[in-house]
Amino acid sequence: MKHFEQLWNEAESVFSNHIQKNKNINLSAILQETQSHLLQLKENNSNNSTLYGKVLFNLCCLSNLLNLNVYEILENTIYNEKLNSLEDSDSD
């Protein structure tokens, strides 16, 4: 079984080596497709694993296209969310 990081890297590789080279894919196209998938999920109120998979794949494409350090970004966001949670519980 592959580790999550291996899957993420494989998705980025598929995007950069196959999809991006064969199609004129840009940031706007990825965001628009992702929004479309999320709207489908919202409207159908379904647990459609295929659509969720496409959303996750698009996030991998974005991280590759924008050269994001996903680990660092997620780590910082988790830290900030924990702080916000603590601040919210302190104000109660």
C-alpha cells in the first residue's frame, strides 16, 4: 500500500507529465473544475467518492502548478486552527 505522500506526488506527476503537457491547463481551469465538482456534491448531497477523488486530484494539480509546499501550508493552518479553537474556548 502506498503512503499518502506517495499518492500525492504521483498525482502531481500525472498532472505535470501527462495532463498539463497534452492540454492547455491553467489555474483558472483547475479552479473552475474544482468548483463544479464541489457544487455537484452539494446539490446531490451524495457521498460520491469519484467526485471527492477529482477534487483531491485537482488540489494536487494546484500544488504542482503553483509549486506549493503542501506540508508546510497544512502544518501552519493546523497550528492556526488550534490557536483559534483555544481562543474561542477561552472567550466562552
